[in-house]
Amino acid sequence: MAQLNVDETVEEMLKAAKIVLKSRWPLAKEYATNEFKQITDTIVYIQTEVNHGRMTQETAKSHLDGQKNTTKMVLLTLEGLDLLVAEAAINAALNAVRGMVNKALGVDVL
């Protein structure tokens, strides 16, 4: 399986989230960058664990869901950002990298 390119993955996620966050982007950019890096690091960890047979697809999804929830909580600390917008930004970011992530992992987690 191919190794996930962390920088490329984060960049694609940021592009997608920027569209959703629109006028809030200047405020959210730094937070989103840090959080999407965390999500990508989690995906790389999951990839290692799946490849070594130490994590099932179900566990991988749960692990990633935990990181997504953390990201949502961080984004919600931004003034003027509500739950629906935070979730939409995260979903857009993950949808943008769904194919490359699932291919790299060899299992569908997104």
C-alpha cells in the first residue's frame, strides 16, 4: 500500500475547508491547519496499525472518529463558528481526501 503524503493530504483538506469557512477562514486557518495535521497524523498511525494487523477497520474508524470530534471541539472555540459550519468544514476536508486515504489504508475508514 502507498504511504500517505502528509503535506499533500493536509493541503487538500485545507482547500476544501476554506470553501466552507468562507469569511471565517482568516480566523480559522491556523486552527484548521493544526487540526488537519493531527487528523492526517492519526491516519498515518492507523495505516501502520492496519498494515501490521493490529487494528481492524472498525477500530480504525472509531479511532478516526475520535480525532474528528477533537477537531470539531477545537473549531467550535472560534468566535462565530457554529456546530453546523464546523462539521461541514471537517466533512468537506475529509471528503476531499477520501479516495487517497482509503486507498493508502487499504480499508475504507472515510
